[in-house]
Amino acid sequence: MPRINVIGGGLAGSEAAWQLAERGFEVDLYEMRPRKTTGAHVTDRLAELVCSNSFGSKLPDRASGLLKTELDMLRSLLLDAAEKAAVPAGGALAVDREVFAQTVTDAVYNHPRIRLIREEVTTVPNAPTIIATGPLTSEALAADIARLTGQEYLYFYDSLAPIVAAESINMDIAFRASRYGRGDEDEGDYINCPMTKDEYERFIAALLAAERAPLRDFETEDKLFFEGCLPIEQLATRGADSLAFGPMRPVGLTDPRTGRRPYAVVQLRQDNVAGTLYNIVGFQTNIKWGQQEEVLRLIPGLENAEFERMGQMHRNTFINSPTLLYPTLQFKTRSDLFFAGQITGVEGYMGNVATGLVAALNLARALEGKEAWVIPPTTMLGALCHYITHAEPKHFQPMKSNFGIMPELPTHIRDKRVRYAAYVERALVDMRAGIAALGDPYLAHVTT
């Protein structure tokens, strides 16, 4: 049996390598860091998180919560690592970045059937391969993938949110709370900075006037933005209240100083286990760093903030998956080549992990002479794989897990909560049945 190449040591690649190795295959996992850096990563660890530290909701009736449940059934390494590195975040699963990445790195590095190779891959290997090079695929490999696919690449921007030192937040103004009281019973998991209407309008004016960092030649503004990760200054151009109804929405929160709901709120979420760092939720930005500090210090409670990381933007590359891939993530013109992660057009940390798992499972089945597994589209994972491979190719944009991509229920249910619960119930029944039909010994626990 030939060794399998997995290219990219991010979320998808690390999951893929682990899943293949656990099924008895010898794996060469290629990660070019630290020999060659990306401009966004800062360590040589596998599965390093460069944007938010949140893996999304863990509530069972939410789309990302359902995806986590499905990944738990499929024995995901990275979901387990995230749960071990969890920090308080109300109904969300957020992690200490360093603990999470180190946990994944240790597990992969110490696996007897995985060989970690710190080299850049510049051409697509002519052997069983999973390409999971993520948003910052190297130029040489991207050029070879373009040659292989014959498709022109699209670019969109993925932005990094600023990180603040917790001790520099003015808690005489800011307050701890989770929306609608979710999270810790005594103390909310989020720090909230409330704004009056005047404070909000002053902030928006400064935000719109601030100078943005220049984009490189491959990051021009005629390229595509991904709607799910727009920089705040881009959102603000859509209307005076676009942020108040977006990442700064005040619903479910009461300012203890006034006893009333604020006009707008900026939320900060714990970024490490020690609780010394907090990231500004939904505040991805590409404003020049000096002006970022001036603008962000207009937020009540952050007037003396110490920023451990400023926001920035970097390139993200993805292929035209509807044209190139089957729902199994297999390349249409090469049976031993699979793609996984953000390069397929999947967004969200858990989506990246999930596609790494799917690609690995199906490559293993292909090498064993078994039929590939098309995951039921009634599951969240199946719906995600179906969407990215069946969307209209001309207008294809990345997609995160959400109930809107799932097939409709036989009977429409008007109440959203009841409808989502029905989606979840159907998904879990179909996922268990699908896993049982696979006959995969590694997943035997699901059917026992």
C-alpha cells in the first residue's frame, strides 16, 4: 500500500492525517512552516488558529452545534482537542489557541503512522493525496493546482480581529454578561462595552474616516469579499446602523449602570485559558494599525486598551468546487486526489475539520476498493459537502454550516426553534444509519 500525502498542517490536513493513520495507512503530512511562513501564522504548530478562537455554537439546536455532534460521532481528533482546550464562551466552543494547537501537534507528531515533513510542496504529487493547504496556499503550489484544474482562482479576504489585554479594559464601564443570561450563572462569559447613540455615531464616523492598509497586487478590491467575514469598515459603508444590527447588536443585554439596553454593544471574548487576553468579537479590520488604536479606543471601556494584536487582512484562495469535486471531495478527473478545508470553499473552523475527515475517510475507502461515502445531505456535514459541489459555479462563494443549506422538511414548521429541532433529529438519525451502513471498524461505537 503506498504512503498517502496530506499537504497542509492546518485544521483539515491535521484531521485528515489522523483519520487515515487511525485506519492503518502510512501518512506523510507536509507542512511548510516554519521553513516558509505565510504572513498570518506566528508559530510552527499544526492547526494554528489565525482568526477567531471560537469554533461556533455548541448548542444542539444550532447549525454549528449539530455539526459538532456529527463530528463527535465520526471520532474527530480536532473536536476532542478543542474541547480539551476550551475557555468560557457561553453557548459557544472557544479555545485557548496555544493549548489547542499544541494538543493537535503532539497527537499528530507522536502517531506511529504519521511522518511530519517540514517542507513546501510545489507540485501536486502523482500519488494518493489530500490537498488541504488552506487560505494561504503557496504561490508555487497554487500555480500547479491551477494547471491541473484549468480554473482561474478567486480570492476573498479573511480578516483578523484585534486582541486586547484583559487588565487594560475599564470594568467601571464594561460589564460581564452573556446574551439573555446564557453562560456562567454568576458571571457572563463575555465582556461588553456599551454605547449610547452619540458614542456609536462618533465611533462610526471615525471608523469610516480611518485609512485602510494598502492591499498587495493580488488583494485588490475588485476581488470577492466573503460575506461571513467582512471587515467592520466594509460593513459600516452599508448604512449608519449596519453595525448596530450586526456585530454590535445590543439584544439580550442590559447595561447595569442604566438598567436599560444600550444603543450598541461591543463584545469581547476570552482568548486564552488564563483569561488575560480577549478578542473583539466580529471586529475583523484592515485599518492601519496606528489609526486602529485611535478608533478602537473610542469604544467605552477600551479608552486605555493595550492591544496584543491588531486587526489585519490576508488572502484566501479557493477552487471552483462545483466544477471540480464530487460530494465525496474527490477530484473529478483523478480518483486518488482529494481536496479539503478552506480551499474547497468551506468556511468556519468546524467545517474545515469536517471536510478533512470526509476526504480522509473516502480516500481510505478508495484505496480499499470500496464505494465512496456520499454523506446524506439531510445531515449538516452532508449538506455542506453537497452545497460546495452543487452550487452555481459562476457565482460560487464560500459557505459555513447553516440550516438554510439543508433539504426542507416534508412539512414546513413555522416555529424556528421547533423547525431546527426537527432538522437536528432527522440529521442524527440519518448520520447514524449512514455510519452503520459503512461497516467501518473505526466507527463501530456508533452502532453499538
